[in-house]
Amino acid sequence: EEDQSAGWHVLEPTISMLMSLNDAKIDASEIFESGVEFPCVSGLLFVNKPSGMSTLPTKQQQLQDAGIESRNVNGNTPIYPCLSDAVKLWLKSSPDGKKRMKHAREEEDKWWNALIRSQKHLDKPHSKNNPPTAKHKQWKKSKQLLKQLKSKMSSFEPRPVHRLDIDTSGIVCIALTPYALRAASMLFERKSRLSYESNTSNDDFDQQVSEDVVKKQYVALVEGGIAKEKSSGMISHAVGKVWVQDGASETDGHHEWACDILDDGSLPFCRPGDDKSARLQGSSEPLKFVTGSLRDAITTYQVIDLSTVGYDGKAMDVTRVELTPHTGRGHQLRLHMAALGHPILGDDMHGRCGVDKSVNHDSLNRRYELCLHSSKLSMVGWYLEDNGTDAIRKCRIDVDCVPGFLEGYFVFA
């Protein structure tokens, strides 16, 4: 079984067919000419990443593995457990993991063999009287891709298709085969803004969305009670990087994510109530976005319910919200909720931690993990029928995962 001691565990998706068995067929031209490729369901593994675990090895981990010491400005070496390494170990050593890998590779072989059989008519010799068509040329390219991917199968190591921040928990999609990594990566990289703009209502996560996007939804606990007139909406502040100087030299510093709160590129916003964070230390010059770093960012939110939590003998209002990112920018959800005036609970980077000393947020943030969790994921893939035929059906893959902070810390009415 998966390593429960490390906090991660496997999530089983719900599969819904998008075509009938009678319509099930495979055509290489449909797959490669459309410009949108979908992974096979068997080539994907979904897991729940706990807070405090990196999705991929951090720079410090990579240096440590290479025998190079790396220390931060405080003299500490932050090393986090790595989800990718833990899952790969499970897939290689546990009976269930080995079974999943074997099945994924067998299914991918079936997939490619079915593709080849479907295009046999395109392999016939050509002549002046029978010149190659566009489909022939496309199939030739597809066969080259097939050959490249099959050659990688024996040495391929499973890896996450996308990342979650170390402090963010929830669903991570891991590719078990070369083609699953290729197809799923392209889906995750596509802008899901098209899905948002094509829908007149974004209230129902389960409504049919465009096939060529991956839809993700998060659950978060945010500080304060969100007013009824703001119980749902869209936040569209662009996100970019700023350089924050730490010492006397201009080269002593670090980059931070910030959002364009005035939507004109003039005022980077890092956290609420901290005016000094928008200026260089010892200088009256405001921080500026790094040239070329600003990128559009869109988030929609919906209030679920309100509650009060207790800490240090005091009470604090919190709101549980569903967040849907339509772009994938750095710290997008944290910055957008902070810009709305409701930082995510436990966010010591863009929340009020260390800023508003009238309320002991520092104590609160040390006590609770970041209350941001990737709770739903929906994407399209191919499902191979286990009936001895080449029947392959397009399907929707839905994954759900309940955040631990709702179970462990708070009770909502």
C-alpha cells in the first residue's frame, strides 16, 4: 500500500463515458490532426499531497543529492519530503504499485498497436500516380513520435504533470507512461480561460466544460466574513514578480510574487496592510514589477459558508470558499484572496502574519497549516475497453479530495 506515514495516498477517479460503445473507435487522424491530445486513463495516477511536502525535488534537495551544501540566509537548510520520490518508490517496491505500472505500460502498448492497425491503409507504397496525401504525411510524423515514445518506455520514470506549492495540499496528477506525460502536460498547459468565457454561469463545477482544458477547483478558509453582496465573483489582477532588497547591496534580495492591484502596472501588491512591503528597504522608491513578468490571471470564487474559530482564547470569523483558477500563475489564489481583503488562513507569505500586530496572526499562522487545498480536478482522456477489440472511448475523469483541515480544525454549522 501507499506510504500512509508520509501523508500521501492514492485517489481513485470517477470515469464517465463521453461516447457510446457503438461509437467507440480509434483514428490516428482524429488524435493527432486536431492539435489536442488526451492521455489514456490507465497512464495516470492521482494522489493527495499533504501540506509541507514538495511536489518535485526542491533546489536544496537537488544540491544535497549531488553532495553540494546549500544554506539560506538564516543558516538553515530547508529540506522537505518529496512527493515525486515517495510515489516512485511505492510504484517500484510495493505490490500494488508494481501492478499499476505494469497495467499502465500494457495499456499504452495496446493503445499504440490499435493506432497502427487503424492506419495500415496509409502504409502502402506511393508512386507518381499515387502521391502521398496530407493524411499520409501526418501518419508518417505520428509513427516517428510513436517510435520515440516507445523507446523511452523502459527507462521512463513516473513524474507529476503539474505542481502544487509546498504549503498547498490536494490532488496531484502523476504520469506513468511517456505518452501520458506528453498528452496530460499539454492539457494542463492550455489556458482554461476559454472554458470560463464560454460559460455564462460558472456556479456549477460539474457542468460540461471544454474538452481541451483541465478544470481545477480549490477549497480555502479565508480570514473574516465575506459580505453577501460579494459572495461570488471574479478577480482578474495580473500577477508578476518584484525584487525585494534584503541588505545594503542591490544584489542582496529575493523575488516575490505580487499582483497588479490597480490593474495598470503601477502598484505591486504582496500582502494586506503592509505598505512598507511595496518599497525597497531604506528607500522611498516603490517596488516595481520585473520587466516582462506580469501575466494575466483570473480567479472565480464562491462562498460556501461562514464560521467562527477559536484561538488563544479569542474568536475569529472565517469563510470557507471554493476557488477556481482559470490561469496558473505563481501564488495566484493567495494573492487574489489577499487583494480581496480576505487572506487565506495560515498564509505567512501574503496574509497578515507579522503585519497586523493588533491581532495575533503570527500565533495563528504557526498553529495552522495553510488552509488551501486542491479539492477537485476534471479532465478528458481515453478509456481502453477490455473486451479484446480496439474499442477506445473518450471519457471524463473526475477526482475529488476532501481537505484535512476541515476535518481536523473546524466545525461548520
